[in-house]
Amino acid sequence: MRKLWEDLDLEYLGGGFGLEDYLLMTTFPVTSLDDLQGRKINAPGPAVNWLKDTGAVGVSGNLTTYYNDIQTGVAEGVIVFPTAAAAAKLFEVAPYVTRVHFGAQFAGGIVARKSWFDEQDPVVQAALRDSADVFEQDYRAGLELRVAGAFKAMEDGGAKISELSEQERSKWATVLPNIAMDWAKNLDGKGLPGTEVLTTYIGHLKDAGVTLPRDWSEE
């Protein structure tokens, strides 16, 4: 993965940051996967894959269309992250907030032009990497505060917030095609180590004590 940066003359310094845990917001209550049968759900880009074979109908959209899509009946819900949902006041048209725990999304990191970075004194290089690490920690702390504020804003706005049960989460993960392995195999076909990246990532999650509803690294 680092080589993909370097091929573009970029040096990855660290400071990785992401978007928070995605959730489901709907015009109807959701307590099981069965509640999604035939329902039209907005989702951004690849997140439509999270609806495959669930019985729901994925409708591609983005934050500029979600509110109107739900208000006009084009969609009956949306997959979104809480800070964006609160800012867009989606709870006004989709008051049922179900914490499915789809997971977070890596949004980026801090890089420098590699040809420039390589010319810098090791002290400067170390300082840049240390600063990126500090940014990452501060960003995460700030994000956690913003997420808490988003849930409070939605609740104050009349949202009904609930947790999807672990049983239903496992059921959801099981009915999906292995979208992670499909992604990996597609990259393998392009000469990139997709399967290696996937299995390494899943391995690190397990080592960190993360309990997965499904092992996506298995065929």
C-alpha cells in the first residue's frame, strides 16, 4: 500500500484519519433484516454493496440529495455517518436511527512530496512524522466529541435511536456476498496484492481483539 503512494512521488507520514461508524436512518423502525425487504435505501458509492442480497433496494446518492430523496419518497432511508446526518438534519425526514455498526471509513492521511522529503535532514523528517502522529491523536479526540454532539442533536431533534442486535448484525453479514474478497480478487487480477492486504488487515483486527460478525478473509 505504501508503494502506491511512492509511485506518485508521495511519502506517507502518518496522521491517518477517518469518518466515524456508519449507521442507518429510515422513515420506519428497523429491528431486523426483514424490515428492509423491498425498502429503498440511499447509500454513497461502494456502500451500496452493504445492501446486496439483503432484500433492500440500494439507491445511489450523496449528502446533497439524501434529504430531498427521502422527503419525496425516492428513498426511505439512508446509510450515513452521524456527524453528516446531524448537520444535514436528516432526522427530520428519517427519524429512526439504527446503529448497525457498519464500521468507519479511512478518509486519508498526511503525505509529503517524496523527492523533497528524501532531501530533508533526518531531524526534519522525524519532526514531520511526529507532528503527523500528534495530528492523528487530536483528530480522533475531536471526532469523538463531534460524534457525541451529533447523537445529542439528533435525539434533541426527535430521532429515535436504537442498536441493531448482534444476532441481526451477524445475519446481515452472512447474507452479503463476500464483498471484501471480491474487492481483493479484483485487485489480484490487476497484479496488486489485494488478497494479501485483506488477510493482513483482518489478521491485525483479530490480534487487536476485534470480534467480527464474519471473517471476510475466508473464501
